Amino acid sequence: MTTLFDPLRFGEISVANRIVMAPLTRDRAGPNQVPTPLMATYYEQRASAGLIVSEGTQVSPDGQGYLDTPGIYSAEQVAGWRRVTDAVHAAGGKMVAQLWHVGRISHVSLLPLGQVPVSSTARAAKTKTFTKAGFEAVSEPRALRLDEIAGVVAKFRHAARCAIDAGFDGVEVHGANGYLFEQFLRDSVNDRTDAYGGSFENRSRLLLEVIQAITSEIGHGRTGLRLSPVTPANDAAQDSNAQALFEYAVEQLAPMRMAFLHVVEGSTGGPRDIAPFDYAALRSRFKQGNEHGAWMVNNGYTRQMALNVVASGQADLVAFGKSFIGNPDLVRRLREDAPLAPLNQKLLYGGGAEGYTDYPALETAAA
Ligand code: 8OZ
């Protein structure tokens, strides 16, 4: 029987166990959005995860939506990430870069001078972001022009190349949580009348073009995607037919034979049962012709739920977010059924080592 602690190979990625560190925004990048040595320490401490998914990492300056998030488009950023991936690999871990474009979830103070956020729509989201001034309402976006879309695809392609140059084992496209791709996918947000709005085909087009570009740039076996079909995060109201929309998109993606699909079940960081959704149906669409593509689940998994979902074959990998913050040695604690330490909410976003690299591992010697 397969357990949570068994190794797995999917695509070009081999992992020592089925436990994944989920992407977690921590807002500690340095000047020019370059990853710092402290970030390398933080990830290295957590490298016993089978796989680490990096925090959301913007593919371009206009993809940034929060203060001090890292980028992956400049040579300086690639060099900063190289320190991180070297540290994780030296500790025996694997790591993919989460490629992020926030779309309309941004503020003018975070963008190049004179720019406003870009999206599928010109309607602002009713939510806040984290800027130099603290929490502020997001800025009013402008809708991307049809002739600008190819440029967005090119930014993702370039970022994927940068990720490989930085030593990552692959990438995860951030298709979740109300950011750019969900702003195109969901009919609650997308109000376009061109080839990127309206039908499932049109609303999925940007995502499919980006995955196509990345798989051709770095290989399908190093490409993954995160989706969150029903999350209300970042003012993305439910699609009028989320089940059919996401089944359509995943069916179209299946022939691209991605290494993994990472699904946030329910409301990101919140209730798992916020809206009905048949995830098993999505999984069977993903596995069609790609039976070795890994199915990664996330959101509120307890130890027992994770053990069960892998043992029963319903998932190949389980991602844990918040519990990896307070427990750098989460894998060991899950293996030994040891207690989990809490995290300090106040130190989640921004700052230095405190609440970041100072969470201790379990005592190594029994008292
Ligand atoms: C929390 C704070 C800022 C960003 C996401 C990247 O929800 C995020 C995020 C989460 O995917």
C-alpha cells in the first residue's frame, strides 16, 4: 500500500515523500524583488518536504500585487533564487517556482510609475492589498487589449526559462485565488467580448496558451498548475458553472501532459465545503492519457486526512501551507504523530527572521 511517506516520480520530478510545502506569501524579498539569503535559510529548513512550491513569484513588474514579493524575470533575481535552490537541493529537497501574475489585485504604488493593474476587465476588485502604507484598497485596473495578450504569455515563458536557469526542478503556474487566470476564467469577473471572453473556450484561452508556451519552453514534465475552482479569495465570485468550466479547461490541458495539477479544495485557507464541487471528476479528466501526472490536493488537510487520501489512491501528493510555517520539520512530525507548533499570525507578512526562520525543529534527543 502506498503511504504519505513513500517516494514518487512524476514527469521529470522525483520526490522522497508525498508531502508538499504549499506556496506561502511572506513578503521578505530584498531590493529589486531579489530573494535574500534569509529566504534561502527559510526554505532550506523546510527541505524535508518531498517538494517545496515557492511563494508566489511575479513573472514581470506588472504582475506584482503586494509589497516585497520576489520576482523571477531579471538576472539578479535568478542569482538570488539560485542560492535558494542550491540550499534546498543540498538538504535533499526539491523545489518548483510558483509563477504569478496578480492581474487586478494590485495597487499603483507597487507598479512601475504611471501603470495601473491589468486584468480581463476594467472593474476593480473589492479587496485590499498590502503596500508600504499598510492594507489599502486595490487600484482600478484596465482591461488588457487583445494585442497585449501575447506579451503576457511571453512573460510567463520567460519566467519559466528563468526558473530553470535558477535551478528549480520545475514551475507551478498560479492559476488560483482570484489572480489573473481566474479573472479570465470566471464569468463573474470576465466581461470581455473578444476571443478571451464569453465561452469556456475563450475564457480558458489565456491559461491554455500559457501552459502550452511553458511546456514547450521547459518541458511538460517540469510544468504544473494550481487551480481553486470555487474559492472566493480576492473577490472572485463563483462562476455560474464552475464544474463544467474547470472540467473543460482540465480536459484541454490533459494532452499537454503536465507533471502535476494542484487543487485547492474549497475556500483557500478556509472552509472546504464552501460550494459543491466534484474534484474526483476533475482528477479523472487530468489523468486521461496522463496517468503518471500527479494529483496534488490542498486546503485544511489534517494528518489523518492526508494519510487516508494517499492510501486510498485519491491523491498522489498533499500540500500543507500554514503548518509548514511553524513546523520546519513537518514531515518528521507527521511521521511520528508529534504535536504541531502554532504560527504567529502577526509575523506572516514582511519583517525579518522573527516568525520566519526562528521556529525550532523538534528536540532531536528524547529527554
Ligand atoms: C496571502 C497574502 C498575499 C498573497 C494567494 C499569493 O492567495 C497569495 C497570497 C496569500 O495565492
